[in-house]
Amino acid sequence: MAEVTLTNVCKSFGDDVALDDVSMTVPDGSFVVLLGPTGAGKTTTLRMVSGLDTPDMGKITIGGRDMAGMTPAQRDVAMVFQQYSLYPHLTVRQNLEFPLKSPILRTPQPEIDRKVKEVAEVLQISHKLDNKSTALSGGEMQRVSIGRALVRQPSVYLMDEPLSSLDAKLRSDLRIELKGIQANSGATLLYVTHDQIEAMTMATHVGVLDNGKLVQFGSPRELYENPVSVYAASRLGQPRINMLPADIFGGAPAAATHIGLRPEQILQGNGEDSTVHRIEHLGDQTRLHLSFKSHDLITVTDAHTDLKVGDIVKIRPHEALYFGANGARVA
Amino acid sequence: MSFSATEPTRGTKWFAGIAVVLYAIITLIPLLWIVATGFKSPADSISYPPVVVFEPSLEGYVNLFTARTRATEDMLEAAGPAVTWYDKITRNRGTIISGPSRYGERFMNSIIIGFGSTLLCMILGTAAAYAFSRFKVPLKDDLLFFILSTRMMPPIAVAIPIFLMFRNLGLNDTHLGMILLYTAVNLSLSVWLLKGFIDEIPIEYEEAALIDGYTRFQAFYKVVLPQAATGIASTAIFCLIFAWNEYAFAVLLTSGTAQTAPPFIPTIIGTSGKDWPAVAAGATIFLVPVMVFTILLRKHLLRGITFGAVRK
């Protein structure tokens, strides 16, 4: 396992700037999640580290070694792709054996058998080992694909939205499984997703990318409680942070144009009047859609609430976040 | 009652079935006629009206593979009584086998040149198609167009320059010369066809192999090649059929050592009268290798073996 660093990495594809001066340290043994919408540069970052693409400028190191000019094979990384995950002409077993049989590893057969068995059990695909990889369901394919990374002990695991095609139950099972594997083995993981629950539950560090720039890097808690901008704030939290004009409650700092309120930052019971216009019962909690001075707000309340549409709820802000005109945090 | 758009109705199925059977009969009749003629006696083969039911004879095949001379009394005495079945057939016609014909040799030439050029064409074509599909090649589009443009004129239009070139290079009437010629003619087709097939293989498979610890060439060999098998097989069939059937260049550039079967078969007519059964026998045997090759590769022709492992 190893530390990965990116220093001033830039990459363009024609006129498109994919990465703009990104510097980041993935500490040894950490689980780093890169968050951002499509086109933010998450996958490009992974490809730079893997060696499938090379940066136009800047430096990448893995375990202290400069990666310039190194082929993917020399970098000792394992990668799970978002798509086209399995070699279609091979069986599940052959797919899992493939990296172990590479000329770089040349693993002895008993060792291969042991590892394949172990990984197949963890991912619950033991009974499918001799199936053709094309004869699997999407979820099974993706598990095999993750397995193909896990059979190795590389310096770093790179995963590009590995769970995005799975159904909700499998996704939450594998989330726990992956986190467990990482925690037990001390593996370094660089993980791309746009699913904030994956980021919050698995990450030791989260990096937020916006149009090729790394706008914030820190622990999930830090990012949630202390976002640097509207953009970073809206990456995490469900329901999303509510953005309202800064002076709507009064008492805003001079530079602020917007106030950001997460559900727990909206205290109910006293303050100003708002009207309930929709109620969503989610079982463990209830979402309240409120109309407040012609703005819409979403917050949460008790699961067994007696509130009905049209009721009046008094609200006031509590430790709110304030943002300036350019979206940056001011207080 | 409603029908889905994809499920043909009963009537359509019947109509399609009848059309396919009719088409098969129309295309197969000439072929069956050739095969049948190979087993006719010379008299039956030219009788009018044509005979459909006849007594089968192997005379055509015997004549195809042997050279015969008209036998005199002395020769018959010297040779002794006919022992083998083919001796008996020729004796009945008052001839005696003087040795093998050249058909065997010509047939082997066809095999060497046809399969040799197909193999070479596949090796060069796959390599070129892979490069065009995956790498940044300067002037890629122009090069591809140039390669295609070599097919825009009939190859025989450049027969004389090629003839002169071959004579100066000492390639006239050599196996190597014919292999190179057929490879050159087929290469444009194979590069274009194979590029299409390789383009369809997602690059992610190779990238996965690169990360799994393989070199570019190993990734090509272990991941791309097996998935391109379908395309390679169908392209190989096209190349073989062209090289196998080619007549004009074979007439022009070969005579003794490297002559292939197509220019040889018509010469059978000249050697011992209009021996149609022998010609038909030669043509029948000539059909077999391409047929076997196509049947052997047909499982690769079924598209779809590489599709499905892709997460949609």
C-alpha cells in the first residue's frame, strides 16, 4: 500500500480542460472519494493515476516514486471500470485469474486458486465461477469486476463508480463490504462516485471536483459542516442544503448574498411563519416541504408528525452558512 | 388480435420459407449439375436431351488424375492384366495409364498460394487495422482512403506493369510472387473490414488488461484477438475465396511450377478430346477446400459472441 500524490496536474483534451492544476495527497491506507457531477474530472484523475492517460503538466507519485513515463503495469494499480467490466471471451474464473497470471505477477497456480476462492466467497459469486462472463446479470458482472481488482494487493485501488449499476440492496451490502475490506487490509483506495451516501459512509477523505478544479479536500464531516462554497455544500446532505437570499431572516454578514440552511439548521417551533405544502413520509423521518416568503424549503421532522398540508410552522435559522455573490463561503 | 412488430405472421413465414427454398434450388442446380457430370460417362455428359438418371462412373476422376496413352498390343502385353479398378476403366477405353496428371500439383499450388496469401493478409491486415483503430496515425483518413483506392480499378488493369515488374524481380511463375500479389490485392479489403471489427471492441478491455499487468502487445494478443475472431474469420473467407478463384493473373503470371488449378482445369479439354466429366470432376474437387474452410469457420461467423458482457 502506498501514498499517492498529485502535484499541479493539468490535462486538456483539445479545447476541453479536464483537470486544472489539481494537487492532492491520498494518504497511505486512506479511502478517498472524489465527488462531482459528470464532466468534473473525476474519471480523468483516476486515469492519470492509473497511467492510461498522462498529464500535460504536473507530477504524480505513488509510494514516493515519480510515475512519469511508467506504464499502467509498472505502476502496480488495480482499477474497476464503470463499464465494459469483464473480458467477454473468458469465464468468471478466468477473469479473476487474469491479473494474477500477468507476466508481472506470475502467481503460482495454488496461490491463484486460493485467492480466487477467497474473493469469490466475499463477493458471493462462488457458484458462478465457471459461467461465461457474458452469462451474468449486471450486478454479478460488476461484482466480478471488483473481484478482479481485489485478487491483487496493488499499491492503490482505483474505482470508477463501481456500484452505480447495482440495485439498492446490493449497493448497500457492497458498500459495507468494500469499506470492511479496505479497513482490514489497510489498502489505499481512490474512488469516484456521484453518490453522496457512498462518499459519506466509506470515505476517510472526500475531494470535491468542479470543472477540473479540486475545490475542497477533507474528511466527509468537515466537508459537510464546513463547505467552502455553495457548490461544495450542495454535494453532500440529503435533502440538499436550502439556498435563500441572505437577508431573509435578517442578521446576515455584509458580504453575504445567500444563506445556506441544512435541515438541522432550521429550528422549528418559533420564529417566522411558513406553510406546509407537501409532506413525504419516508418511514424513519418525514420530509417537510415549506413555503417561506415565496421561497421553497425542504427540511425534516419527526417520523410521526401530525402536521398536514396547509399548517403553519414557525422556523428560524441556527448556525447557518453564508455565501457571497461568487458562491464562496463568507461566514 | 394484435401482432408485435418483430414477430412475423404465419403467412409471412411461409412465404419467406418458400422464397428461400426456391432461391437455394436455383443457385444449387448448376452446382449439382457439375457434381453429377463428374460421375457421368463421356457419352452421357454430352447426350441431348441431357440425362438426369445415369449409371455413375468414376471415369472422369480417373481421367482427371492420370495421363493416358493409346495402348498398342505390345504395351498391353508388357503391362499385363489390369489389376486395379482404375486400370480397368482406362483399358476399357483402349488406353493405358502412363503416369499421374498435373492436376494434383496444380491443386497443391492453389492450396499453398490461396491459404498462404490469406494467412499473410490476415497477419498484415490485423496489425494495420489495429494500428488504424487505436493509435494516432498521421494522415490516418488519407492513408485509409489511399488503401481503399487501390480497389477502385479492376486489378487486371495493371496486369502489364505487374507482369513486367514480376519478370524483372524474378517472381514470374513462383509461389511467392502469387502469394504477394493476392495479398496486395486483398489487403485493402481486409484492412477496412478488420478495422470495422476492431473499432467495435471497446478500448476499455485493453485498458483493463494494461492495468492488470500486461503489455500492449499481450493485451492485443490475449484480449483483442479472441474478440476479433469473428471478424478475422469472415475476412479470411473473403480473402481465400478471391485468391482461390482468381483466374486472370494466374493465366498471365504462371505456367509451369506455380500454376494454380483455375487456369489448369480448362486445359484438360485440350489434352484428350472434350472430356467434360474430367473437367467437372476437377471443378468439384476444386470446390471442396473453400467449402470446408467456410464450414470450419462458420461458428465464428455467428455474430454476438463478443456482445453481452457490456453493462448497458
